[in-house]
Amino acid sequence: MKRQHNDAMNRSALISQFACRFLFATILLPASGLLAGTESYDAKAAPPPLSQWCQTPAPVEIEIGIPGWMAGMSGDLTVRGIVAPLDIKFIDILKKLDEFPFVLAAYVRYNRWEFFADGQYMHLGDSVRLPGLLFSRADIEVASGLAEAFVGYRVINCEKASLSLFAGGRYNYMSGDLHIFDNGDPRFPILRQQLGIPDSLRVSDSKEWVDPVIGMGGKVRIAKPVAIYAKGDIGGFGVASDFAWQAQGGVEIQLARWLKSKVGWRYLKFDYTSGGFSNKTALNGPCIETDITF
């Protein structure tokens, strides 16, 4: 009897324990469902995409620009063996210009490929001293022109930043017209004859050449309407010029969806020699460009 009573007690305890656990599970599971919400988790679903920093710009971009490069000219220009040292500051360029400079620029981009070109022509007049002619004076007229065209490829092509490698050519034209003054030194006539200077004391010459050019350029947007740009190239390589190089940079401001302006600095160095003519000058000064975009 006692053993049966103990078995009954054990069964009653097990039933009570099971009932308590069932009641606990019945209360806990709905509560956990309420806390978790109604969404189900799919292990195969991809995580939501992160916002991309590099957003690709529109596939086509066209710009027509009117650059204004107030370039001074410094260095040595040799005309028929006579060296004329030039030092025309950019702040004096308007006083020295005989003709207002002609400039034009164009840029086309299709996806990552770029095609761009620009050119300039100006005619200057100045008075120089010729140390090779017993420090005689001379009036000089200089005509300088260039036209360059390039094909580039964007290795970085983002709205906020871009970097391009490019190659092309630069056509150059340079002429010098010297009107030499007789300083009265008795040695001057002999020296003039040795140098082949005519009785009119006027010496002139001009050359044109084309340099192969390679370079790189880029732009970084620092605010929605403002970007910083820089570009540099080297050329010549003994094909025409012994060497030539250029660097420019500045700030680009988007004035409207179809209009922007660039303000910066540009430097171009020449090193070209052909017979008695040589151009070892540099163009250096501020540049302002207004572009219409399509």
C-alpha cells in the first residue's frame, strides 16, 4: 500500500511539473513573438546596398569655352643668331599687346573617353637690350600661337572626382621681328657685318613645329558648385622641341546648369632650336575661362 501511495505521489508531481512548464511556454512564446515583430528573416536575402561614394556622371558631356589667358612672356628668343631677352610681365600684357589675343576651347566626353582642344594667338611689342651687340637696344615684335588637341581616358570617372590620362599634339608658331638701333659704338658696324645684319638693321624670322604630348589631369569636387582642377603635360622629346612642359590648375565654379567658370594659373615652357632660331621662352599668367555646357 505504501509503495502504491509513493508511485501515485510521483506521478502527481510529474504531472504538476509538466503542467507548469507548459503554462510557462504558453505565456513566453507569444510574448517573444510580440517583441520580435511580424517580419520574417530570410538568410538568403542580400543585405540592403550601401550608398555609393562614386556615382557615375552622365554618359555625354560637351563644353564650348572662351578662355582668357593673360600670359606674360619671359626667356630668350634668338632670331638669326641674335639673342633677345624677353621679360614681359602678365600685369603689363595689355600695354604690350599689338593685337587682342584669340582663344578658343572645346571639350567632349563620351563615357570614359575624352576629346579636348584649345588654342591661342597673340602679338606683342616690346623694347629690349641686346647684350651680344654691345648692349644696343632694339624694338621687337613677337607673334606667338599654339593649338593643341588630345584624346584622354578617365581612369577615375565619378561625379565627385575624376582622373584622366591623355595624349596628343601641340602645334606651335613663333616669330620675331627685331629693329636694332645703332648705339654709336665704333665697333658696332664691324660686329653687325659679322652677324650678317642688313643695313636696314631689321632682322626677322619665324618657325612652326608640332610636338607630341602626354599628360594627366584631374578634378575634385569640394562642394556642390565648386571643384579644384589640375593638369600637367610634357612633350617634344627631341622630335621637334628638345623638351616642353605645361602645368595649370585652379578653381571651377558651376554658375548654372549650363554655365561654369574656371579661374586659375597656367605655365607653358618651350625649348626649341632650329638653325639660327631658338625659342627658350615661357608663357606664364592667370587664366579665366567661361564654358557653356550641353
